[in-house]
Amino acid sequence: MGDFQPEAHVKGSWGLNFIALICKRSSAVFFAVSLLKSIAQMYKVFVNDKPIIFTTSFKNEEDFPVYIYKNTIIQELIYKLKVGKLNGFYIYSNNLIEDWKDFKVKFKVIIAAGGLVLNGSKKVLFIYRGNKWDLPKGRVEEGENLMEAAIREVEEECGIEKLIINKELLITYHLFIQQNEYRLKETHWYLMFSNYEGSLTPQLEEGITKAEFKNKKETIEALQNTFANIVMVYESYLDNID
């Protein structure tokens, strides 16, 4: 499906109010998500829910420090995020596409896919893993395309059937440590629908202890105990409601 292009639009104030509501538990998460919605062109990567924001312009530079990509040792800044010396930072670039490509080649990239699934009542399918609510997703296996992987992962993690992909929502990025090295996970998210009415079965061997559909109120509560990337996925769904 090619490389995802940078965001190039500004959402309305309702979206920011919604983000403020669900992120009230953490000012860092609120800044991480709300700032991303207000920047003209950007890529974003999360490290422990703290953002690295690649941009050609910025409005709220007082919130996070700004570094010029060509003059920056990225690994040093990532370490500062990890140990709490930074809560996030901007990377300014005058050639965003090329600098983003250069950043990506510094890491082994893991391609994953997942879904925000709605049922007939417009409830959202969540999983519970590692003391946080999450959305079902997983790595793309050899021979699969992105949509096939997304459907398979949702089926496996939730025990659900009759999945239909409606549209692609967005791509999220986060860095994680594996074998003492940072990996960059690139997750392709799809809006899905299912009229399945059977029991859901969480994939226990993957550490998932719950799989359940949540109404709007329950969804907002779940989003207060999730990752910044998942908040972005839900916000993307709201932005794409016809």
C-alpha cells in the first residue's frame, strides 16, 4: 500500500475537546495527541507514549524542545525519552519525506495490522492485555497482505467471525526494545464491521484476558487506560464517520 503520507489537515475543536476528556489522566498523553492534530505536516513515533514529532512547521514549540534532524543524534534523544529526561520532542525537517525515510532505515521495521471493529450497535471491540485496554492487531506474516493480516489477527485475538473491512484508517508508529535493540513497529489500522453475535474468546496465550464490545461511555473509560496510538486510532474513526 506504499509509504503513508504525512498528515496535512487540521481537525475541529470538538476533536481536541474529546482528546482532552479521554486523556485527562495524563497531561503528557494529552499533549502527545492534541499537538499531533494541530501540526500541518508531520510523522509521529511514540516511545513509551512519548512522541517524536517530525514536522516542517510547528505552532506550540514551547511544549516540547525542537531539534534539527541533520544536526541530531536520534538515539541520544530516544534515550532521554526512555529515562524521563524528555516527555517528547519535535524534529524539524526541510525535507520531511527524505528525512523520514532516513530515520526508518536506522531500525528494523516490523509491519503489523489491526482493526477497530464495530458491531451492529456501533459498539467498539476492545481487548485487555498487560493491564491496559487495546485494539486487536499483530504482525503481518509471510505471504499475507495487510488486510488479510488485519482480519486474521482480529479473529485470533478475539475469537470473532464475519469480519468485513470498511476502510483504512491510518498508520501508527512506535519504538520498542527487542533483543536489546529498538525496533520500529508500523501498524496499519482498518475500520471493520461484524454482525457476529456469538461469544468472544480472548487469546490467552498472547496475554489477552478480555475481549469485549464497549458502548460509547465504556469506550471513553477504556481510552483513559490505553496507549496514545490507540487514542489516535479512535479519533481517526470519529473523523471518518460519514
